[in-house]
Amino acid sequence: MAGLILRRVLFSIPLLLGVSTLTFLLVEAAPGKPVDYLLGDHPVPPETRARIEAAYGLDRPAWARYATWMGRAVTGDLGWSLSRSRPVTRVLADALPATVGLAALALAIQLVAGVALGALHVARPRGAADHTLTFLGLAAASAPPFWLGLMAILLFAVVVPIFPPSSSHAIDASSWPLPARIADALWHASLPALVLGLGSAGIVARFVRAGLLRSLGQGFVVAARARGGTPARILVAHAGPAAAGPVITLVGLQLPMLVSGALVIEVVFGWPGMGRVAYDAVMAQDLPVALAAVLLATFLVVLGSLGADLAQAALDPRLRGRG
């Protein structure tokens, strides 16, 4: 276990370095300059513009600004947000809980729907229901997230106004009792979480289906069936645990993917999370925030992959020497 953790930590160092470098180059190559966002449409004398650039270090070469940022990031100093006039760590700390909460709710929806659909696949393999569910799952996974979000708002917030179309809480929710505030937050999070979760539930269903079909043909399942085990018991007690390995890996990767992939959904639904912050930072060429947001998302992917490997190693001791 210790060796596996050490290998993954060492592997994450060049990964984080490469991702941060690529993000810096992409944002740096975008048209416009950060000082243009700071000044807006107000004309200023050239000397004033030069003083602002010097104050924020924007007059330095790109490689020097990146080297300075990287040196400070190693010590935990992620810099100053140009567009929000606050420390980057504070910006991300304020936005991360909203994203994690939304992603956790979406993951729960994804697991429940995915496992249920996968079991239905196995109950009627290669039948009409199997083909229909496969088509719907692949269609949902292939559809662009922004389109799914817009269609969900149109159907369930405009045509049939069940959910609110945007925001994370009601305008006057701060004056409500705690149970009412929690219920209101869940109500506002339901529609974006459903879009995030159901959009990927088909992938989980395919993993569950493949794992169950493979496990049902194994000798220990055949022996359990010969001993008179009921189909439900065979599925839950024998085939299910044997098929859990790939699903555990997928779940470990899905949570950070949901966190990082919530960017479009948060923009569409006006959700005040990390994805919205990253989007606004890229539009404003706020490099410190954009770099920190991408690094955090990459770290969550590495952490999720490590957690999945540790869970699998705990279930199967044969995997503890791998990595």
C-alpha cells in the first residue's frame, strides 16, 4: 500500500507540472491582455497603463511570470486574483464547497441510476429493453453537456416549472431556518445534478452490465446456482462483488471528473462553483485563478484514481504489489 501511494505521488509531480505549463500557454495565447479587463472601456494615459502592468508584474516576460508563479505555488502561495482582487486561495476556497456538493449529489444519482440500469440490462440481456437502455445511455453520454443543461432548463424550469433555472439558493434564503435553507439548496441543486449524473449514468450501466455478465459465467456462480441459490441472491452475494472492481475504478475517476467537468453545467445554471470561477478567470485572462483551478482539478483526478486503486487493493490483495 505504501509503495502504491509513493508511486502515485511521484507520478503526479510531472503530471501537475505539465498541466500547469499547458494551461499557462493556452491562456497566454488568448487574444487581449489582462490589463484590458482591469481597465475596462475607460481610456487611460499610457503611463498609467504602464504603472498598472508593473504593479501586477504584467510587464515581465511570460516565462518569468510563470517561473515566479510556480516558485510561489510550491510554497502554497497561489497568487492574487486580478479580476476579483482577492487571494486565489480564498477565491477557490469559497467556490470549492459548491462544486463538491454538486458533484457529490451528481455522483449519487449516477451510481443509483447506473447500477439500476446495469442490473436491468442483465435481467433481459440482448432483448428490446437491453437495446433501448443501451441506446439511451449512449445518447445521454454523447450529448454535449451544455445542450443537456439548456434542454433541462427549457423542459423542467420553463415548460414545466418544477425546478429553478439558475442560482444555488433563493434570494431571501439567508433569513430562513436551517432546515428550510438545506431544502432550498437541494432543490436548486437537483436539476444541474440530474444533468451531470444522468449524463454519465449510461457509462456506469455499461460497466455494471459487462461485469455482471462476465461474473455470471464464472464457476463459483455456477456452483452457487447449482446449490439452489435464488437469482437475486446470486446477483447480490456472488456476481455483484466479483464485478465491483472496474466499477470502483470508474467511481474513483468519476468524482474528480464531475468536479472538473462541472464547468459548463455551472455556467449554464449560474452555479457559483469552481467551474464558474475558472470560466470567468479564462475570460478575464486571470492567469493565477485559471492555473490554480486547473491544478486543483488535476489533483482531484490523481486523488480519485489513487482512492480507487486503494479500494481495489483492499478488496483484492493480489493487486497490492501493482501500480
